[in-house]
Amino acid sequence: MAVCGIVFISPFIWMISASFKLEEDVLSFPIDWIPNTWNAITNYSEVWFGEKPFLLYYWNSIKVTVLTTLTSVTVSSLAAYAFAKIKFKGRDIIFLIVLATYMIPSQSLLVPQFLFYSWVDLFDSHLGLILLNSFSVFGTFMLRQFFLGINNEIIESAKIDGAGHFRTFFHIALPLVRPAIATYAILRFIWTWNDYQTPLIFLRSESLYTLQLGIAQFADVHGSIYSLMMAASVSAIIPLLIVFMLGQKQVIDGIQLGGVKG
């Protein structure tokens, strides 16, 4: 496993090493994992403060990703709790219909979404990107499975004590599935941060570009300069590493919770 880990992580280490090198040293062979001449300040300065507004792209991605994650987690967890613990007419049929939409390829929805967002004046806006990913069938299905693992006696006890659905959800059910919420939040953050297709189609103003579009613009100017491209790539993955390291314990707890649920 250690050998496999080294093989998988070696491209990442090479990327970091290349971002610190002079351009003529990037493709040298054998590989100098530790640069002979350090050029990190020049490379990263060009990325962050050069011709393309990398700082703006970064801020746009953080704003869209954080708001999308918060909205999606809220909507999916509420829907999951309703499908798992609230009895209402047609609940199972509605859930099957929702689940069936997961089989529809997302590419087939792009034209209707494009037309609709143009009609409601949400095209070329961050609000449109956030709303597009506010509901997730996967998130609803995943969280519903965890809510189903909560004993109904706990929910019934809350009802007897006079708690309504929202109070039961926020004060009892939600804390019990917190690892699952954290796991989905991390997945949603990663998916949104790495999303290239949606911003490409629904954004036109460069001032609204997210980081993925910004890197594509950066590549048009500096694509042949590998040291700068590696510096841009390292900068792009820093938030993902931070989010995963902060939420790693919750992810492990979520796996354990799912494993012992039965």
C-alpha cells in the first residue's frame, strides 16, 4: 500500500516541484525533485499578480462554491429528512420520481436550463450558478439513508414533548447525522470547485469567471510555460486540501456510521 501511495502521489509532488523551478529545469531528466535553482517567488507572483486577474477568479470560485455548498446541504438535508421521517400521501412515489431524475444525463438538460435562465434573467450571474446546484438527487438519497438509521422512537418522543418538524430536524435529527452532512458538504465543495462545464456555459463576463475558467484563460497566455501552469495548478488545489484536512475526521466518522447503521 505504501508503494502504491508513492506511485499515486508522485505526479502531485512533481507538480509542486515544477512550480518552484526555472522553466528550463522543469523537463530535465532525470527529474530533480528538489530544484537546483528556486524560482517560486517569480512563478507565483506572475500567477497571482500577472496579466490575468487570478485573485478575482479565486474569489469568484470561493463565493460560488461556499454558497452552493451551504444551499445544497440545506436543501438536500431537509428533503432527505422529509422523505425519511415525515409520513405524507405519495411520499414514496415522489421519492422514486426524484430518484429517477438521477438517470437523466446532465448534458441533456443544458439547453432547457440555458433557455430558462435566459428568460428569468439569471444567465451570466453567480446566482444562476448557485441555484443550478442547489438541489442534488445524490445528496438527498445519501442523507435519506442516514436519516432512516435514526430510531423512530426518538422522533416520536420529540413529538410527544411538543416539538414540531423543524425543531425535531434541527435539534435532534441533524446532530445525529452530522458526519454524513460533513461528508456530503465536502463532496459538494469539491464537485463545485472543480466544475468547468457549468460556468463555461452560463457565464460570459470575464469578471464573473470562476477559477477553472480562469486557468483556461491563463493557459491561453502561458500554456507553453510549464512552471507557471504548475504554479497555477498548485494554487487551485490548495482550498481542496484545506477542506479535506479539516473534514477528514467527519468523513471517517460518516463511513463508520454507515457501516454500523444496521
